[in-house]
Amino acid sequence: MASGLSIGADAFIDELPFSPSRLREISGSFWEEGYLSLPPLFGEDELVPIRDAIYALSEQDIPPVYIYLFDQPWWLFARLGVLLRHFAGEKFGVLPNLWAWHLDREGARGWPPHRDCDAETVFGEGEDAVLMSLSLWLPLTDADESNGCMYVVPQSRHAAKGTAQKADLLGARPLPVKAGSLLGWPQDLYHWGGEYTPMAKNPRVSLSLEFQNGAFDPLAEPLMDMDKLPPFETRRRLIQDQFAKYRHIDPGFGAGK
């Protein structure tokens, strides 16, 4: 079922390089629009074993989130350490909020408009802004408007700070991406997943993890260390906890974010 995947294996994580100029470029777009969208960072050799395992889980009616029993999904995000430290501080932690999705049938759709955290997660403005928490979404297949890509409400469409937290959902922006790309946003940004339509050319399979700046009190426990993956039993409990946590958004556990 999970050829090429491991549980509890030792690994040297080769972090992806981001030059200072590239980080400044990404930051400029992130703070202006309220999200980041990066072209493919990972090759098919890294994506295929995880993607195939999610297909195998689905064939056994096992929710895709169980992919996090294995090391490789964690390792993908661990390779983003340079980017994560840039946005979430040197001592960032991994929040116990994780999910994986597999859209492959007409009418299946992502979660409705929501924010990952109802509290404000950005403090200050411009170069002085501090980010409390960040969500990252990683597609394992190409995602577009036909198979349920992500939609975000750009920061300019959100209500001004200090007013009621509202967003102009009609101003949402679809974010089509290629497999291995990366999307990310502050956790108070409105976003949702689209619908799988008859025009879809392939399933939409994706992963997400959430991260927090260690300078803030944990938004949820346990706040994990990316350098030391949780053991098998902890992973199993984390996964089981997700069902109750997200039941209000995805009652059937079959749709995608």
C-alpha cells in the first residue's frame, strides 16, 4: 500500500535554498496580497510515492490524512525550513493541525470559506509585521478551477483592521498550481477549496500543515519540533484527533480543502 514510504526512519533533510533576494521577493508579495504562491519546488520522485499511497488508502476507504503515519509527507515540509524560519521565526513549531485530501469525483468539493484561526495572526505592518501562524498547502497533483483548486480572498479585500472581520468573498482569487508547488497564508486569511467538475483532467490530491512562531504562546498543543518527528503512536493519535476537530467543516471526511 505504501511502497517507498517509511515510518520512523532516520533522514538528513536537505533544505531547499532560498536566497535573501528571493525571500525579499516572496515577502513583498506575501505582505501585499496576503498569501504566497510558489512554482514547483519538489520533483515527481518525491511526490509519486506519497500520491500513490494516498490513492491506495482511498481504495481501502481509509481517509487520506492517514498518510501522515509515514515520514515522507513530514519530510516535504521539513525541506521548507529556510522559508519557514523567514516567516515564523527561528524557533517555529508545527501545530497539531494536519490534513490530506483526494478529490476525484464529480461534485466533490473543498471546504467552504473559512479561516484557519479566528484570531488576528499578523501584528504590525510592512517590514515590521510579525506573523504568529502560517498555513502551507502543497498539491501533489496539478490543481485548477476544474478539479478544485484553492481560492483566497486577497488582503485588500479584507475589512480594515479594527473593524468587524469580514471579507469580500466575491473578490476571491483562484490559485491554479502545478504539482509540487506551494501555497501559504496567514491563518486569518479567508480561503476555501473549489469543486471537482466533469472538466477535470486528474484528481486533486494535496497536503497541508500549520506552523506557529515560537515567540507566541501555543495556539494548540502539542506544538511540535520539525527536527524531531513524532513517533508512530503520537502520529496515530494526532490523526484521530483531526476528525473531531474538523467535523464541523467536513462531516464526511471525503472532501478536500
